[in-house]
Amino acid sequence: MRSLEDLRRQRARTFDTIAAVVLTVGIVGLLLEVLVGRYGLNWTYIASAWPTYLRGAWVTFYVTTVSYIVGMGIGFIIGWARAARVSVRKPGAQGAAVFGVKYTLRRMGDGYVAAIRGTPLFVQIVFVSSVLVIRFSSLDPNQLALIAGLVALTANTGGYQSEIFRAGIQTVHTGQVEAARAIGFSRWKAMRHVILPQALRLVIPPLTNEYIGLLKASSLLLVIG
């Protein structure tokens, strides 16, 4: 005989199944009402405005892809700089100067990432658009809106991608980097042949998620035209 716990589990599964069916039927009914119901979509208007939809889809894809690619370069450089260890490797004034430059660049990267991740994308878009309108008021408004959107999305995704690259680079054990340096690899060769092959395998999934999120966030550009 089945125990009382088994009966409870069976009842719970039955209830979940019924709830899922009811929810699915409700969603399908709502979609049918929206698409073909009495107060549904105006398919005649949609057919006549189809070129406008295609043009809007192309602009969305263009702005997202260009911003993502440029932001990837920014993110990789900043992520690499923030993941690198800052230490004095050469004695004397030259070593101190190199250390100061590296430390300053790293702190600038930290500030950039903190500013991007600590403010809403909506605020960044409005800020960039306002600055461009003030500085380049003679340009066409549509062109200004496109440039402002590209700059804002690029700066935003660059900050987030830098964290992705930093995390991916830091997952590679320092012993592997030290071994590469010990056999004569330069910093770039160690990055190219040792760090990147391992880091890229880890950063591809979050980078894909970042592109999808950026594509959806591009709808905020509506506020600037």
C-alpha cells in the first residue's frame, strides 16, 4: 500500500498539472483575443506599415550589434587591466613610474565600471543625448539620436563586458601564467596562448546573455527619438 506521503505527492502533481493546463488555455485564449478577436490587431494597418517595422528592426539590430562589438573591445581592455596584478617589477624611478601608470589606469577602470553599473541605462542615454545636443546642435536630430544611442549603449555594455572578461581571465590559475612567462612568453603571448583559450570558453555564455540584454535594452532609445 502506498504511504500517506506518496498520496500527498500524487495530489500535488495532479494539482500542478491542472493549474498548468488552465494557465495555458487562458494564455492561448488571451492571445487569440488579441490577434483575431473583436478588439484584436488591425491586420490591414500592420500590412501597410510592414516596411516601417522592418526599418525599425534593422536599426535595432544595427545599433545593438555595433555597440556590442565596440563595447567588447573596451570591455576586454578594461577587464584585462583590472585583472592584472599591479606590482613594481623594475627597480628605480622607471619601475615606480610604470607602477604609477598601471595603478592609475586600473583605478580609472574601476571608476568607469562603478559609474556604468551604478547608474541606470535610461539616465546614461539621456545624459549622452543632452551633451551631444548642446555640443552639436547643428546636426540633424535623427543623426544626433543615432550617435547618442550608439555612444550610450557602447559605454554601458563596455562596463558590463569588462566584468565578464575580468572574471574569465581571473579563473585561469596564476601558476599557468607564471609558467608561460618562465619559458620566455611575453605578456601578450601568454594572454594569447595560455589565458584567452581558457577564458573564452567561460565568457561566451555570459557574453551571449549580454547581447540579448542589450538588444532588449535598446528599446530605451525611444526617449531620444
